[in-house]
Amino acid sequence: MLVESPPEQRAETAPAPPNRRAVRVLGLLVSVLILVLVAVASIAVGAKELSLEQVWHGLFEESGTYGDVVVADRLSRTVLGVLVGAALGLAGTVLQALTRNPLADPGLLGINAGASAAVVSAITFFGVTSLSGYVWFAFCGAAAVGALVWFLGGSRGATPVRLALAGTAISAALYGYLQAIMILDDAALGRMRFWTVGSLATGDDSTIEQVLPFLLAGFVLALALARPLNAMAMGDDTARALGANLNRTRALSMLAATVLCGAATAACGPIMFVGLMVPHVVRSFTGPDLRWILPYAAILSPVLLLGADVLGRIVARPAELQVGIVTALLGGPVFIYLVRRRRTAQL
């Protein structure tokens, strides 16, 4: 015969609930470890397989051998992937919070379209042929569209719906312009074909140096917006009661997303779905608190991007499949799943 323990005894023997903050910190550390492992794989895996010993030699004991040159090239590509992945993850998180749209990604406000249209214009009308030239045109195009979306969205009276509608309308117009130019200009079509799919293969030290200041500024600004965006998530009236300045928060969020998306797109071309998928995955185990979502997204988005890049090198060896294609193939089914979920309309 089983005898039930008294309530006091059951309370004493029941395991204490885990410290949620400690679990989140531990999760961040595990995420960093995963990122390090994926980064090592990004350096080691390619058309030429490298052992861990060769990777170590190329990183810390460089002597100019062929293996060391390969490691140096892949290291630049990996660093760019980490920076761009973090930028896309943070931008997607900020845009989802800003527009209160859980399906928002860096393309929602037309920033990718602005960068792409600027690159096409640079090729067609200014004869730009180098990646270093593309970077600045792409960034300026993204910044111009971000400012235009903010103006058309109501500026001081901007609302999530107005911003999303303005971004969608501008994107449609710019992609129409882009397609028209590419059809009429064979040279632009040939040069844009590789850039528009999104790739880390063109990453080098020069590209990193050009976009790094913008990315660092965007990282700091996005992380600093966690508290005011948390307040806005509870509604405009509640946010005002908590002392949040709605117009300033929205303007700074637009600025952060524009800088991050513009720099990332300028460096690698438009890469879709990273900024959409990762915030959803993170939100499933951190909850809605952006003070945790943003750091997790900054770490796990590069994991996805570098992982997709490594996968693209494996499946098409000895050639490679551009990372933008791989993320689109992975992101399509995930996007359909998110749309069909009943809780999609809520952050």
C-alpha cells in the first residue's frame, strides 16, 4: 500500500526551479561554442579539404604555403559571414519589434531593394565593375530607401502599418526598375546575376574594412534599443506611461536596421530568410524579452549563415552553391510553417 507524503515533505523534496537567468547565460555560452565550431568548419571545408593541423598552422604559424593562403582566404570569408550574419539577425529582430510583424525581415522596408537598385544603376550608368565600388553604391541606396520609407511612413507620426506599407510599395517599384534595367542591359544582367543571389565568396579584407565601422555602429545601436522596444511591445499607451519616446525609438530602430541591412547587403548581396528565421527560433526559448533575443540572434544568425555556406560547398563540390540560394531553400519551408501557425500574428 502506497502512503502519500505530507505536503510539507513533498515541498522539501521537490527539485528547485532552475534559475532562468543562469540558463539563458549558459545558453549564450553554448551558442558561442557552436559558432566557434561552425567557424572552424567554414575554414576547413571547401574544394580543398584542410586538416585541423593545417588550419592551426595557417592561423598561427603562417609561412606562405598553399594551405596557409587557402586558410587566409577562408578566414576572411568566415569573418565576413559572422559579421553579416549578426547584422541580419539583429536587423530582423529590430524590424519585427518595430513593425510588430513576426514575419518581418530586412527586406520588408525596401532596404535590400534599394541596395540592389543602386548597384544596377552603378553598373549601367557609371561603369562600376569592382566590388569596392558596389559596396558604397549599395550602402547609399539602402540608406536612401530607409530615409524615404521613414518619410512616407509618417515621420513623427510613423506607425508600424505605415512603415510596412511604405516599404512594400517602394520595394515593388524598385524591383520593377531593377528588372527593366537588367533586361535592357546585358552587361548589367551578367554582373548582377552573381551578386543578387547573395554570396560570401567575394569577401576579402578590403570589403570587411569598408563595412566594419557601419556594422559595429549598427550592433551597438540595435542592442541599446532593447529596453525601449520592450516597452513599445506592450502598446503605445503603455510605452508612453513607462517613459518611452515612441518617435525617437522608431527613428533609431529604422536607422539601426538600415545601417545593418545596408552594410550587409553591400558586402554580400541580398541574403534572405536569416533575419526572419533566427529571431523566431530564439523567441521560442527566451520569451519576448529583447534583452535576450538580440544577443542570441547576433550569435545564432552567423551559425545559420556559415552553416548554409559550408553546406553549399559540400553539395556542389568541386564548385559551390551560393549561400543566398541555400538560405532560400531552407527558409522557404520555414516561412510556410510560420505563416500557418496560429500564433504567427503575435510577437
